[in-house]
Amino acid sequence: MATTVNPQDEHYFCLDGGGSRSRARLVDFDGRAFAEAAGGPCNPSINFEGAIASIADLWRQCCAAIGWREDSYNGVVFAAGVAGAYIEEGRRTFLAALPPFARFCAMSDGYAALIGAGAGAPCSLIIIGTGVAGHRLFANGWSIQRDAWGWLAGDRGSGSWMGQKALRHCLAAFDGVTPQDGLSRAVLSAIGGVEKLRAGWMRDLGPGRLAAFAPIVLERADAGDASAQRIRTRAVELLAATIGVIADEGQPVFAAGGLVPPLRALLVKKASRPIIEPKGDAMTGCWLVASGRAPEERALLFGQTVEETS
């Protein structure tokens, strides 16, 4: 396949940048994939230099896979979905630090996922993983995002949210404020016992480490643990509330993320509507936007209504 790719033809280097990992795919105008790569974190709003380094690594991997030189930027459109890219100032700074690709098309990672989920058509998407983000694309090309506030202030019903509730329950049980149960014992065991707690286990605690408790919550809930079931029930209520804000009766609601499979049935019941698999991923969304098959990102400001944009 390496010898059949002509670098002079227009291609799209599509990036799905995330806080813990990143992925890239090199496709042609018709969306045919020639190379894929995976790498480390790529969130320029948190670690700018690290994001640029991750992009260079992904590009290097794709070039190596098809026999291109690493300076083969001619005819290649860089299409990226990264956190904060809908903010004009941040997007300019980010794009200015990149290699000289033929053209650039940047959007937020959530918008890229939204476009990929519905193949560019109006729809809603909820992403449920370490965090939570809800998105909707309107028929006139404008979009909204809800939640994605981070583990301290938002991400309601997410893995980090469930993990935080489980950790608090564990510590309350340890203090004798609430009875010990299967969930508290399982969380303490995952931590490594009392010794680990006293040795400063909670130092530098963040959303990823909290989200690691979410599978424990779901496992204990399935086993009938009442405290775990309460956490799971509340998580589903919060997620269904977010869906209620972003959903429209005439449009599909897609769901993506690692916590969708174990929560789907409960979420469908609570939200009273189908929650379906995305048609494509965020890299597909990048290609659709960059190739003109889907609208570029136009995010509604908070308090602004879609009617005001007509």
C-alpha cells in the first residue's frame, strides 16, 4: 500500500486529541484510511508542548506506515479535534506551532466526536467516561456543549464522579460514620489498605485515579450492594438529565465512552429514549468537517439561543 499513495493528492491527517491519549488517521478525500497511529496525551490547553510533541509522534508513525518522508506536508490537511479549539485565541496559538501543512481545520474534541457520531447530520451525543460531555448539532449548523466542567465542578454521573462518591463512602465507613459494606471494603482494597492511605495515597488525586473506582461501583451494584446501587442510580439520573437538555424528539441520541455499555440499559429506561452507537468516531468527524461534508464548529454562547442565530 505504501507505493500506491501519492503525497501530492489531497489527504487528511485527522487527530483525536485527548487528555490521556491521542489517535490519528491519514485518509484521502473519500475517507479511505491509509495509516493509523496512537500516542500519548494531546490537550494543548493543559500541556501545550506535550500536545505538539504528541502530534509530531503521530505524524511520524503515519508517515512510516506508508513510506512517506516526515516533511511530506504538501497536499495534507491537518484536521484536529482538541480541547478548547473553538476558542479563537487558543486555536491561533496552537496552529501557529504546527508544521507547515497545506491547510488547517481545528475544532473541539467534543464537536469532532459529535460530527462523527451522526455522520454530519443534526443529532445529540453524550460522552460518558472519566468525564461527561453532552453535545448537540442543530439543523442550521450551530452546536451546544453541556457539562464537561471537570471533576471538581461537573462531569456529573461520570467515572470520576462515581469514584469520588465511592471514595467518600469508603472513608466514612473507615471513620465509623457509616457501616462497613462490600463497596467500602472493595475500595479500600483497591487503594492498598489503610497503610497506603496513611502514607499519602490521596496526594495528587485526580479524575483518572477516581474513575478507576467506577468499575468497582458497578460491580458491587450488580452484586446487590445498596450503597453502590445508590451511587449508580444517581449517576444515571444525572446523565439522563443531561440527555434531556441536549436531546430533540426528532433527532437520534448517540452515546460514546467506556461507561456506556454497563449503563446503557438503565440510561435508556431513565431517559425514555433509545441511546444508540455512534456511526463514526472523532477522527471521522474531523475528516467530514475538513472535507466540507459537515459544518465547521459554531458554538452557541451560554445564554444564547439557536433562534438568535437564524
